[in-house]
Amino acid sequence: MRFALSLIAGLVLVGAAPLAAAEAAPSVYSASSAASASQPGRAEFGAGPASATKLDGRPYFTYDASPGGSIEDRIAIENFATKSLKLNVYTVDARTGAGGDFVYGARSAAPKQVGTWLKIIGQSSGQVTVPARTTIILPFRLKVPPNASPGDHAGAVIVSINGLVSGKNQKLKLEQRIATRVIIRVSGPLHPRLSIEHLHAAYSGHLDPFSSGTVTVSYTVHNTGNVLLGATQQVSVHGLFGSAAHATAVRGVPLLLPGGSYQVKTSVPGVLPEVWVTATVRLGPEGLRGDVNPGLHVTTASATVLTMPWILLAIVLALLVFLIVRNWRRLVRSPKPGPASVKQTPQGVKS
């Protein structure tokens, strides 16, 4: 129980990645599925925000800071194993991954933003030894550069352990990582903004012109503002003659860092082939819990797709051609009237 509570409180994300082959983009897993270096399938350490003596219950680190400002805080590292552990401690930048999740830089990648703002105090070697069944508290300092841009910035404090895993005729070096998120809002003008880009709709119908079909809608949600934003989503389709259909259970957009994007593809069933229909996407932006983001507004975008009932159209065209040909034949076969006779009026004879 203590282990689970500790991991939840620290919002720990554990990843195992080959140091030699995949350190540039380490995978990130939940703690329950992580593998430790000595006992695969069992995590043996945790980390999270702390007071002077213990984990303090914060899910991650969040700060409001001014350019040039400085903040000091602490992270707890807890060893659940029955032996001491030699752990790496370092700081990294964060970015939005392809699936919309936070992705953290590799140890070998030099940080360029938040990872450089964070410094572990008194740990120049980047390693700590934690005795068995013990929690240690490490202080760190956040120093925001004077030229930091307004808005949200993110990084993480990483606690990791190196180990070996045997494979087919080889041994892989793995790094098990726990990332404790750090989100910093730098004071200044805030511009919360989500954009819907590359919106495309495609219709798939049936041979029966009176049966409904499915519209597949794909698009990219792009955070073009400077604050962390997610969103609720609604996708609907409206026909030329008033019909309407809606996508069900569309997953919300996860919190995206400024500049991050998220790919969406969903289907709207029950769409009648009403010559053309309009697919509309509606985003209701949401920030991090507790954030105050002025100027939030719903974002919408639409795309039109042809849903022509081709068989019905072919039948109508065939009927029109038949009627035109029949009338033309009637006109050709009908007799032409002869020249009109001229009735002469007899004239009288003068006497």
C-alpha cells in the first residue's frame, strides 16, 4: 500500500529503454508494468514532490514564476528494495509526443529549456545511493532565465537505474526511469489557443441509395498558443436536407504543451446520402486543473463531403433520357401539315 500511494503521489512514470539503441526516445510506461534491473516486472523505487521530510502529496511540481525568478523545492526518492540502490538523478526537457502524452528527453540529450533551469543541489555527480527501505530528500533549484517567454514550460526530474537484460545471444543495457513532471508558468501575456488543422472527411456508403453510410473524419489539433491546453471534442455531420448524425465516445484531447499536436480520426455512422453533407468539429478547451486561462473560447471547423447516391442518380438520368428520346420520336413520326389552301373571293363584273 505504501508503495502504491507513493507512486500515485509522485505521479511516477517508469520507462525501460535500451541505452545503446533507444535512449534517444525512451519508452514511458506505468509503474505497474515496469521492470527493474534486478527483478523484471517489479518496480523497487519511487519518487515525487516532498516536504523537508517526506512525500507531500502533490501529484507533480507546478510553479508560477517571473523571468529571472528563482524557486527552491524538494523531491523524495524512496527505495522499496531490501538492498541499497545506486540511482541516477538528472533533469530533462518535456515535449508532446505523437499520442499527445508527455515525452521526456533522454539522459544523453542535452536539455535546452526547463532541463537547464533545474539544478539538483549538492549532487554534481548525478548519482545517489539510497539505503534499503529508506527515503531520501533531495533539494533542487529552479532558476528562470530573464528572457524566458511568457506561458507554460515543462520538464521533469528523472530518477533512474541502469541494468542488464538478457536476450537472444546478447545482453541489453536498460534504463528504468521515473519522471516527475515539472510545469512552470512564466508571467506575461497568455494566449490560450487550439487550432484544428488538416480537416478531411470521406464518405463510405452502400449500393442501396436509401441506406445510411459512414463519414470518416480526420484532423490535427495543434496548440498554437502559449499555455498548456486539452479539450473536449464533439464531431457531427449535417446533411443538405436537415439530417444529423454524431460521433460517439470521442476521446478528449490530452493536455498539449505549446506547439504540441494531436492526431484524431473518428467515424460518424448513420449518415444519409443527401448529395453533400458537412462534418463539423467542435473543441471545448480545458487547461490544467486550477489554471486561470483568460480568453478561452470554443474552436470549430467544418469540411464538406459529396455523398451523392449514384445509383439513384443513374436511375433518374436514365428516366430523363428515356422521356427525352420518346418525345423526340413522337415529334419525328407525327405528320407535317400541308400548305394552307387559299380561298378566292369572286369579283363582280361591272356593267
